[in-house]
Amino acid sequence: MSTLGSKEIVMEKRIIFQLNLPDGKSVETKAKPNRTIGHVLKPILDKYAFSMDSIVLHLATSCELINLEMPVSMLDKQRVVIISDPDTATV
């Protein structure tokens, strides 16, 4: 049995979603709910050498494109598919 005594515990909600990258990799992502999708994805895309300007994304359950300015909370427990956009991709 353990006691917390005078310790304070803060529980913060996190949004968890799965990213399917254009190269076939899959990344589980956690984010604070008050951030935008673009702010959450930027460092991940940079790490895997993808440009924010050359991708489009949608939910695996829908073909409707996702706006990067939307809150990341809309992606909770979803699978997001990222596709290289051939119209904007640079070679």
C-alpha cells in the first residue's frame, strides 16, 4: 500500500491518434487537445523528411480532406492517412 501524502497529482487529457505516413510507416501520436493539427504534425513530418506543403491528409474512414487549422481533438482515437500531394510535391 502506498500513500501520496501531500503530493499533488495533475491529470491532463491527451489526444492519441495513429498516422500512416506516405512511405508506409505508422506513427502513434499523442498531443494536447488545445493544439492545431498543423502544429502537432509539423515536427513529425520534419523528422521523416516530408514537407507540410506537399501533403494532404484524411481519416482512414473517410476521403474528406482534413484542414490543418482544425483542433487536434477531432483526431482522437482515429487513423489519419497522409498522402504526398503530386500537385504540390517538389522533386
